[in-house]
Amino acid sequence: MPRVMGSLAIVGLMIGLMIGRLTAPEPLVLQQVDAVPDGVVLWFSAEPKVHGEEVDGAVALLFDAEGKAQSGHLQVAGKDANWHVRVSDKGLLLTLLAARPLHGEWAGATVDGRWRLAINLREE
């Protein structure tokens, strides 16, 4: 009898783990970053939570998503600027830097089943 009860407990645990895996939501993933004139466009698999701030002339956004570290260049009002995506313990951190203070505005929308976040930059 103890063997039967132990076997049933193991089978129940395995079925519970499979059901939990099937019902778990897909992780949010940063799929692509595109530099556009005066801004950046980020493509996510779904809508992430976003927290953004302007700190000492730089624009920083924290996303509750997964992805890889990457960086690139863009033009703001015809002048060079840089963007960096870093993996942090709270998600992905996007930093937009230039030699002069920047001001950023962002808006997101669903496009073709993906989440598109457009960040428009201007000099202060």
C-alpha cells in the first residue's frame, strides 16, 4: 500500500508540473531595436511594463522584459547620439545618451501582433 500511495503522489506531482508549465505566460522578449531619425523604435513580443526617467540629460527606460545587451547610434536633430540596452536584475534598461541634454517622449501600440514602442527624442 505505501508503494501505491507513493506512486500516486509522484504521478500527481508530475501532472501538476505539466499543467503549471502549460498555463504559465510566455516571457516578454525584446525582439528588435531600430534607430529612426530623432528616435528609436523597440519591438516586443507583448506589452511590457515601462518605467522611464530623464536623468542628467539622458533618457532611461526600464522594461519588465527579457532580451540581450546591445547598442547603437542614431541622429537627433542631425547630431550623433547613442543608445544602449543592458540586462539588469529588474529587466532591460535602455539608455539614450548624447553630448547635449535630451528630452524623450514614448508611445506604444500593438502592430501585427507585436508591441511597438516608439521613443521620440529632442534636444533641450
